[in-house]
Amino acid sequence: MALFGKKDTPTTADSRMGKKQALASLIDEQMVIEGNISFTGKTRIDGTVNGDIRGEQLIIGETGTINGNITADAITCYGTITGKIEAGMFTACPTCILNGQVNSKDLSVESGATLNAEIRQGSRQPETAEQENTAATEQTP
């Protein structure tokens, strides 16, 4: 409980991410990982990862930097991502910087976030180059 009886309320991103679930892993801000990561549960990255990430719930802290592709059920980003994101739910918080691509069923961008990205939002999956070529060939008379 906060001062003067006002109840503490979680941030929008934290409440959607199920803040009450304990972290399974934490990559500290002084850690640098070279290579791919795969995890289950909830993981927070405050350090640097140079590689691809696959998991369930991912939180990228303000000091977190990802240089690689991310596939996860839910991603909340306060840090920096350079790469492609595939997520059921992606939340770009005010300090988030994203350079790359986002494909997410549920997309939330909070005021202040920086997105230099190609964005696909909704349930439709992106087409591969081969699928796009096949579709173009079928439409040609």
C-alpha cells in the first residue's frame, strides 16, 4: 500500500505480462552473451545478447540490448532491440528503441518509444518471399 492509503497499481505492461510470476532467469547488465538463448517461464535481460532468443515471457530492461531475432509469447521492452521480433504480445515501453521488424498479434506502443521498424500487427502471419512469388505468379494471366 502506498502513502495515504492509495493502492499501488502496476504499469499497464507489467499487468499484461503477469507481473506476479517469478523470474526464471536474469541476465545482469554487466553480462554479455554471444550465442542463442532458449528458455521457459519469465526471463529478464538487463545485459547484452548477441544472438537469437526463443522463449515464453521476456522482459528487456532499460540497460538491455539485443542484437538478434526474438521469438516469444510475450515481450516487454524497455531497452534496445536490433532484429526481427515474432511475438503473441509485444509492448514497447517509453524507453524502448527498436530497429528491425515486428510481427505481433497484440501490439502496444507507449508514448516515448522509438520504433524504426516494419510492423505487422494482427493474427495474419507474414508471407515468406516464396509465398509472395507464388501468389504473384498465380495472379498473372
